[in-house]
Amino acid sequence: MELHQLRYFVAVAEARHFTKAARGLRIAQPSVSRGIRVLEEELGTTLFHRMKGNVALTSAGEVLLPWARRVIADVDGAALEVRELGDLRRGRLAVGATPSLTTTLLPPALARFHERFAAIDLVLHEAGSRDLVGELEQGVLDVALVILPLRHEVLETTPLLREELVVAAAPDHPLASRSRIAIADLKGVPLVMFRDGYDLRASTLTACRRAGFDPTFALEGGEMDGVLRLAAAGLGVAVVPSLVIDAAARGLKAVRLSEPLTRVIGFANRRDRPLSRGAREFVDIVRALVRGREWLRARPPGLVVLETRS
């Protein structure tokens, strides 16, 4: 099994087409077909169902795909680290973050990184923690800011900060006049709910059920920006990170919970692959910003910086 065969395999799996994969690889289509055929012979099984106009992965192909992606990512990461030669004159950094952080902490962090290392190509993936974990595992991301705790044998994590979850309500909502409410006060109150895959959805559902009720949905399936806008429009209230209320700047009132719900945000990366120098510089920039707090336009309630050894 050779590296170029795995590259061909991943390209075909993603394009679902031999010719399109070859075009993306900038090589002749027969070379791709031959490489895949040799790989299948070596493995003793077919990797694709060949159909007119496209292809689909077989069960064996589905098993091989995440492994192939990890091998390619590891090799490319090693090559990049060698090419960098410690001076960060070129390279690529792929960062992942949850939506609440892409509107608050990430913009100044990425701007500062780009100012210092303009030759490094930056890629940002915004998604829920569950999706980010999958991208880290596959080697798509170098480092991500996710919700902890995270138990995963392939990944290691480092806590960064702890923040409260608050109830976001329009100023004229009956709950907006209160300084604190209990989770039980949300019984029967329409909620604007995040889509499946958001940790906030799971946290809200768990808290409501522990209080003895199933929440009422005004709408579910939203992304962060949409949830905030819908809550500001009065469709319902939403349980959101305290960080996003000021960043949203849409007239939302943050109502604290009498029994606070908190979450820990931290870094995650592949345990078996050391962070590149670019990733280490990014982590240091984020830590410095969090300590300095200059990225905050207002101090959210319950925000605690978690000091850890680098």
C-alpha cells in the first residue's frame, strides 16, 4: 500500500467519480483507475461500487476512508513541519471552533495571528463540538476550540475558560425583567432550540429534564446567529453562552440562572501528532487574549480564565 494510492482512493471517495478525482489530482484518469485497482488487489477486496456516471464506497471502502485520511494528514503534517524549518515563512493552519467563539474570541485571535505570520494560509471550520471532533480525528483540523470534558482516545485536550450559560430574551419578554430565574421557570416557555450536534442543545434538554419537564419548542434546528436573531425578535427565549449576548448587539437581555449552568471551553488536538509551530503560536495567542480580556466589549457573567501549563 503506497501513499499515492491512498491519495487516489480518498480523492475518488470524495468526488464519487474517477474522472473528477483525476482532474482534481491533475493526473490522467487511467493512472487513478490503475492505482485504485492495484490497491484493491493488495487488500483483496473491492473499495468502490462502479456504476454508470459515479461510484459509491463499499463496506470495505467505508472502513478504509477515515484511516486513509489520517495517514495522509499525518504525512502532510510531517512534511509541513519539516518545510517550515521553525521560521513560519509558509504553511497552512486549519482551526476549528464552536459558533459562539467565531463571533467573539476567534476574530481578534486570527487577526493577530495573520498580522504576525501573514504567509501562513488560515482555514476556519465553524461547527459544533461533535463535528469538530470528527474533523480532528480525520486530520482535517490542526487544533480546535471545543466544549469539555471530551473523552476520546485519539485526542488530547487543555481547558481554557469556563463560562455561564444564560437565558437570552427580548427586552419585552416577561422573563427579561428578572435578574435570575430557575430552569423550572422555563416550563411551558417557548424555546428557540439549536440543531442537533450543538452541545447547547444537549445541555438545555438535560437541564430541563432534570427539572422534571420536557421543553416547549418555538422552533428547533437553528444555528447560533439564527437563534439569537429569533430570540431578539420575540419568537422565544434561548439558552446560550454568556459570551454571545454582547457580541450579538441585538438588544437581547441575558437572564442568569439561579443554579448556574456552566461549560468549559478548551483546545483539542490529535494526541499522536505534535502541534506544528503555527498551531502552537495560535494557541499562545488565544491564551494571551483570554488572559488580557481586551477582546471583550463587556464582561459576561461567570467568565473564569482557567490557567494551565503550556
